[in-house]
Amino acid sequence: MVHGPCAGLRRRLCDLTTWSITVDEVNIDPRTPVIVGAGQFLNRVDRGADPLSPVGLILEALRAAEKDAGVAGLASSAEVFGTTHMLSWRYRDPGRLVADAVGADRAKTWYPSNGGNTPQMQLNRMARLISEGELDTAVLSGAEAWNTRTSAKRAGTRAEWEEQPDSVVADWGSEDTFTMGHPAEHAKGIVAPVQAYPLFETALIHRALVENPGRTLAEQIALIGEMWAGFSRVAADNPYAWNREALTAEEITTATPGNRFVGWPYTKRMVSYPSVDMGSALIVTSAEAARAAGIPTDRWVFLWSGTDGVDLVMSERESFTRSPSIGVGGRRALELAGADLDEVDHLDVYSCFPSAVELFCREFELDPLSRPLTVYGGLAFAGGPWNNPVGHALASMVHVLRGGSGELGLVTANGGHVDKHAFGVLGSDPPPNGFRYDRPQAEISASAQRRDVLTEFEGPAEVESWTVMHDRDNQPEKYLGSCLTSNGERVWATSTEPDVISAATSSDLGGAQVRLDRDGTLHI
């Protein structure tokens, strides 16, 4: 990484003699979008705090965001309330409840479908509308009370939270249709992220072992653990992280009664932790509105660029070791900001599972142990409130960038099974060319080769990726995996045979020649 006060991007900024002067003395486009307030709230019900509804969590985070901006009641002037889709309570339009609570009766509301990409996607949309003069002030928020929800369910009770009739509908709900997998995957019982992401992992492990002859499977898993331990250390220093215990790579990857395997090679400490009660809120304005509200310029963090894109669903992808949307979309966001990855000071890479991070690193040819990959602490440690972790990552990035000089941050967001993506570049200084946005879907689609998928196949095949699901007693239950036929078609396979499960959890099966029955049962 390039360092120094005028290195890389900073060198170009320092060439502009007015750039190092205080923001008020720089000629800033009044339509420049800025984040002026960032709030997070952790409700430690696990330590005796009284439960709050998800909307209640948002209101606490929004109060913190107003305090952060230094202007009480700022949210009442918001024209848009965008909310990340919630799973711990069935809201029709939670943004309306938040807007009503703060006195923004005429505000529009957004409530897009599920996806961890949606906080950054909504922020990109807000920034674009602000820069185009169609919006002045907006609130981006999200929350989950999953710990409270699951505790109530275990006790046989139900929370008494805000109810909305089915007739209530948000003003905007996104153009993207929510998808979670392919019918061929569903037919084999592959429906959940904890089943899908390990399949990317084993393909990545196989590729790493091919590229690094002499490295063992155990050594590769240990390297993944070292990467994850880095996320753990950041969470330990984050006051808004749910779990603040710094763990070693061995503590993360070793299966124990308290850290069982879920989908091999992932233990519980390697996957997103959703049992949290936490909320986030950002207040986003134009520079003009921020000045009019009297918000000190030292609270401003600037939005430089944003992109969105979609990969093919898992079954149809050419490879489990690539993500064209990450490669094209991520690079496009940096290009729009006029920066290279080496010139980005702070990263927060979406981290529901290690494979999501490794795909980013592979697309950018980045050694995952070469630099910090998060400012938040990751979903396994800081907390994984379903669709809203990036809401917290953005709030953390704001606080990291604020007060800096010439610093940039890149936030990545991921939804589905690594197939919906959003990217945002933020800066401590104004962007030289204003906020810039693109959705480079045509280029993403052009660089993605589509595989044919078979729902029935019998005969010889080659293992491409695999996992073994475990029960709550850490006992292996079922092998799941993808295979390629001699013609390059993808077919899904399962097995409960002990020899298959043993081989799948002790060796690199990538490239192994196997036989499939017509029902998809795999035999070694």
C-alpha cells in the first residue's frame, strides 16, 4: 500500500493548492452529497436490557446520528427514509413509522427487497438524486432484533411491536427481483447461504492448492483463519461490535462443542452472527443543505462514487472462483473516483463468509493478509443483522474518515449467494469531479460465461465444489456438491455415504473423478 501525505491520490490532491485549505474555503458544488451524521445502537438484551422493536432500534440510532451531526431534530427535514429490509419483524413500510415518529410527515419511503447489498445500493441512489438536484436530505437506516425474536420464540411468546396493515406500501421498493438460488440447487436441498458459501470456499481452496504446490489443505484452512482473525481484531476495537473478543486463527477454525462445523470447512465462528439487536442510521444531505442546517464541515464525509451489479446465480456461473460483478463493478467504482485500490486508505469488504472476501481479493489480486479488510469487524464478530451489516460498516467508515485529509474508503456489499453487489467510495475531502454513479451491467454480463445446468444426469463426472453439512452435535449429515460433466455442464450431487463424507472433510476433492446416479447420489 502506498503511504505518505501526498502518495498516489493524495499527491494529485496536494497539487491543488486550495485543496488543503479548510472545506469552507474550497469551491464545492452545492449538490455534492455528504454524510453528516452516523449513528449506531446496540441493545444488549443478552445483558439485561429491555427489548426494543426494530423501529425502536432505528430511532435510537437516528438520535445518535443527529447528535453526531450536531443538529437536534435534523431528521425531521428528511425527504426520503430508506430502510433495509428486516427479518425479525414483518413490516410493510418501517420507514413510514420512523418518519412519522420524527415529524417528517411528507417524506417518501423506500423499502427494497432482501439483500445485504441494499444499504449501499440505497446510498448510491440517494447520492445520485442529491447530485441531480432531486433530493436534499435523506435518512438511511436498518435494524434487527433477532436475539429478542428468537428468545421470545423459545419461550413460546410473541413480541408486541408495531403492526401495519397489508395495504401499507412503501413509495419505492427497488427494481431488482429478489432471487435466492436456482431450481436445480433447490431440488437437492441447497437453499441457505450456509450451504452455498462453503461451495465457493472449497472451489477456492482447490484453486489455491493448485496454484501453490506443496501447500496442504490444513495450511490453506489456517490461512483462511488468519484472515478471519484480522476481522476479529478489528471488532475487538470497535465499540459498536456485538462480539469484542479477539480470537486466534486456531480458535476460529478448530471445531469444538462450542464452535461446531456448520457447513464444512466453516465453523460457527466463520459465519455471519445474526443473533443481535442492533440498528444503524445515516443522515445524508447535499452540501448546500448541510450548510443551511449549520452542520460543521468537520462532520462532513463525502460520497465520491457508487456502482451496482448482478452476477449469474450460482448454478449458472462459469466458475465458483470468480465474480465478474465484483471485478467489473468494484473497479468501475474506483475508476469513477479516480483512484486505484492501492490509493484507498480504508476497506470494508462484505464478510458474511470467508469466501465472499476471498472472491473480492481474487478479483483484485490482493493478498488477504497484506492489509486490513474491514473497519467494522465483519459479520461473524461485529454482528450480522441479516440485510443491514453494511449499514453499520458505512457508519464505521464515516467515523474512520472523518477528520482525515485526502483519505478514501471503499465499502463493498453483497446479497444473495454472492450474486448481488454494490460498491461505494467515500472520502474525507470533496470529490474533484462530484459524485459519479454507474451500473455497468452490460460489461458484467459480457464477461460472464453461462454454464448449462442439468437437473438429471447419470454417469462419470468431476468434482467442482463441495461441502458437508453437520448437525448441532457436530456430526456430519450430508455431502452437497457440484460436478462437471465431460461436456462442461454442471450437475448437483448429494451423498450420505461414510466414505464420501470422510474424503470430503479430509482432502481436496477438487478434480476427483466420481460417478453419479440418476437421482444425483455421488459415489467415489
